[in-house]
Amino acid sequence: MSTRPLSVRLNLIFIFLNFLVWLVLGVIIAANLQPSLPAQRLLKGIMAAMSFTSAVILLAALILLVKRKHSDYFIVLGFLIVTALLGTNLIPIVLLIKDHAWYLQEETLATGER
């Protein structure tokens, strides 16, 4: 397949936009442009470093995906899965569903209804 399908182009665009978000966030934190950030310089430095690290990893992922190597695909997929699990509410949702009986039991015991 010589031309990229639309979904592949969209995926690369989304990864690039994610890269830009992390890069801009790192610049904002490093330049102290957000007044609501904590006053500790060490904490700001750590936050900026983490933002820049995320940006670099996403840029590397984008480059690896453009190269279309088999092993790189799985590396990027694994990285994106881990970041999705860490950066969203997927874990609490899964645990909420898993423990639904406990939550429902507590509700019926508290109200006294069956």
C-alpha cells in the first residue's frame, strides 16, 4: 500500500497534536507563564521535564510510525496504551464495574430496601 489511508493520516496528526500540547505545556511551565503553578522551583522543574519528556517520546513515536517498521509499531502501541491507562479514568471505571456488587450491596444496606 503506497498511499496512507485517511485513518493513518489522522492518527499521525493526533500524535503530532499531542506532541505539540506537551511541548507547549512544558514551555509554559518552564517560562513560569502560568501563575497558578506551585511556587517551588524544583516542582516546576520536574513538571517541565516530564512535559518535555512526553513531547520527545511522542515525537519519537511519530517518527517510528512514519518509518513503518514492524517492531516499532508494537513499541508505539504499547506506549500509547500505557499512557492512555495512566492519563484517563479507565482504571477507576474498570474497578467500579468489577466491584459493582459491593457498591450496590452498600446502597441497599444503607437505605434498608431490597
